[in-house]
Amino acid sequence: MERSTWGTRAGFIMAAVGSAVGLGNIWRFPYVAYDNGGGAFFIPYLFALLTAGIPILILEFTIGHKYRGSAPLSFFRMSGKKLEWMGWWAILVSFVISVYYAVIIAWAMRYTIFSINQAWGTDTETFLFSDFLQLTVEPGQTGSIVWGIFIPLAIVWIITLGILAAGVKRGIEAANRIFIPTLVVIFLIIVIRAVTLEGAGLGLTAFFEPNFDAIMDPSVWVAAYGHIFFSLSIAFAIMITYSSYLPKKSDITNNAFITGFANSSFELLAGIGVFAVLGFMAAQSGDAVADVATAGVGLAFVVFPAIINEFPGFNGLFGVLFFLSLTIAGLTSLMSITETYVAGISEKFGTSRTKAVLVGGGLAALISILFATQGGLFFLDLVDYYINQFGVAAIGLVEVIMIAWVFRKLDTLKDHANPLSDIQLGGWWKISLGVITPIVLGYMMFGLLRTNIL
Ligand code: PHE
């Protein structure tokens, strides 16, 4: 069977950017940067982007393009059975992430509706945990299904699996061509509104103020590398899968730079937007920005709703746009991560795309119901913690060591990418992948093992 391909270069880039830009950019980056040196964080961040993020993106684009398969098949074609397992490992991590990532998108979708009349009331924290999540059981128990989560969750899966079933060009590409420009427009509106709020300056000062001492602290560098991996969706099998649908004549390195910088621009914008809003909150309440700054669930579903309550003028719209942007950014990432196992299953078992979507996606959807129960948040926190601690960086580390040192494939890959690309790969790329990334990730894993196990 002829392999599906993207219709246009812009289509591929939008899909890759769609994967990279997700919840992490909006609710994770602003706080990670703020917490790790503010303005000074850009030094380790850029370093991580240029020595790990973009080099690995180029690596994965090249692998997908050259070997034209999902991660396990590409690794198999590169170095045989001895490497195929690495693709399955990445797919397994992707599967697990997709299962709970979908649930958070479902919350965001539900909150989009709540925003219209601020249905969350004045005590947004109690609303989230008691009324919405109905977290009334002991950790480890499921309780019953919470329909307010289950229904949007079903919608999230129907949209995602429907798009994947429609195919690479007619499904994933077509959806991203609508979603990504929409997301950019919505986000620009949000950020412009945010920076014109009273007190925005306070937040921006807190965000950008550089603490240069921070960059002497190794944990700040670890945070930068960890964030780059998650944010760019690398070492998840995604970028290999997406680039396996590239037409033969495709610029590889340039596409990787565009994807990397687009993702970073988006998160910088998110940082500005989020901290401007936090500044507004600080100005209203008289608290310091440091007291309101946070990330993740607390930021998006407790702090933001509380701030939206205080908005001048018609406050429904800002909330709708904010939660809609989370929903859209999340959906395009969920599509990509689900595609890793859809492609893996369909190639391994020779089944059609539709069957693979039904089996792989169906299984993920079923398991995700666990997180739509009363005890769902406990399970979600637990899985998220372990996956983030051990899943991603570990695969990244094994991937670079295997490819650069055990199977010594960097030159083969470089010779594949260079004739196709404007930007030529050379010493920078090889040193980044062969030396810098393994050292940093190795140090990171060692630290994790020490604090968690020893
Ligand atoms: N890159 C996405 C984000 O920033 C997260 C993600 C990771 C999505 C892995 C898919 C796979 O939120």
C-alpha cells in the first residue's frame, strides 16, 4: 500500500507545531520559567533548545523521513530487532499520557461552557474539587463516574479518533490547518487583553526579572532540559511518526527549526499572557505576584477562574477564549500522541487505519474513564508524576546513546538529511547529540534515581 503523505509543507509544520504546542506551553512554561530564574531562565532554556530540543527534533524528523515508518518500524529498519523495542517503549509512554491528557482537555472543554456565566462562583477551589471533580473518595478508590467529566471526555475522544480515522491528509492535516491558525488568533486576543489590564506590568516584571544566581544551580538546567523534552513532544515517538508521512523531497533541518522556534514563541507569549493576568490579580488583591503564581491544574482551573471573576467589562468572553485555547492546543497534541500507537498497531498487525483507531484509541478511551471518576484526580496525579519523572527523559537518554554510540548512526542520518536541507548538519549536531545531551540527561536520571530510590 502506498504510504499516506502530507498534502503540503505547511500542513506538516502545522501538525508538528500542533503537537508541540499544548497544555505544557500554556500552563507549565510560564511557571517553570518564573520559578527557575525568571528572565535568566532564558539562558539555560535556549541552551537546552539548541543542544537537545532542535537536534533531537532533527534526528527524529530524519529517522521518520528516511525509514518511513512509525517509531518501532523505523527503528527496526534502522538497526533491526535490537532497536525496535525502543519504539514500543516510547509508544507505551505515549499511550499512557494520552489517556490522562484527554481528561484534562475534557475539563477545559467543560470550563469553556462554565466561563460564559462564571458558573464556578466565588470559591473556585471548592467548586473545582467538590462540585466539579466530586473528589470525595479516599485516594485509590474510584467512586462513581462523574458525568460532568465523562460527557466532555467522550466528545474529546470522538473528535480525536474521528480525525485520525479520516487519515493523515484529510484528517490530521486538515484539522491542524483549521485549529492552529484559530489558536494563534485566539491567543493573540487573550495576550493583548491581558497586557492592557491594570497591574499587568507587575506580573511582567515578576516574570522577566532575571535572577542570575539561579543559573549557577544545576536543578535549573535540569528543569530547562525537562521542559524542552515535554514541550517539543520529543522522545515520544510522535515526531518520528509525523515525519514518516513527509514526501520524499522535504527540507528536514529547516522544518525542525521552524517547529522549534514556533513552539518557543508560543510559550513566550503564554508566559507574557499568564503573568500579565497574575499581575492584574495581584494589583486587585494587594498580594504579591509570588503569592498567586502557580502552574498546572491550580493555575488553569482555580486561579484563572478566580481572576476572570474580577475582570472589568464583559468577563465571559475572556474565560471562553482562555479555555477554548487550552482545549484546542490540547486536542492537536492528543491527536499526535494517539497517532503514534495507531500507526504502530496498524503497521505491526497489518490492519487498516480505521481498525487501529478503533482498537488502540478505543482502549485508551476506555481506560481514560478511570480518570472521570470521583477518585480520578488521585490516579491522574500519580500517573503524571511517574511518567514525567521516569518516562520521557529516560527514553531521550536511551535514544541518543543507542543512536549515537551503540549503533553509530549519526553520520548515516546526517548524510540523509543534508542533501535535502538548507541548513547543513555538522559538528554542532553531532556534539549536541553525542556528548551534551547524554551528559545532561544522564545527570538528570542519576539525580532522579538518587532522590526517588536510594
Ligand atoms: N508538547 C505538549 C505540550 O506542550 C505535550 C505533549 C507531550 C503532547 C507529549 C503530546 C505528547 O503540552
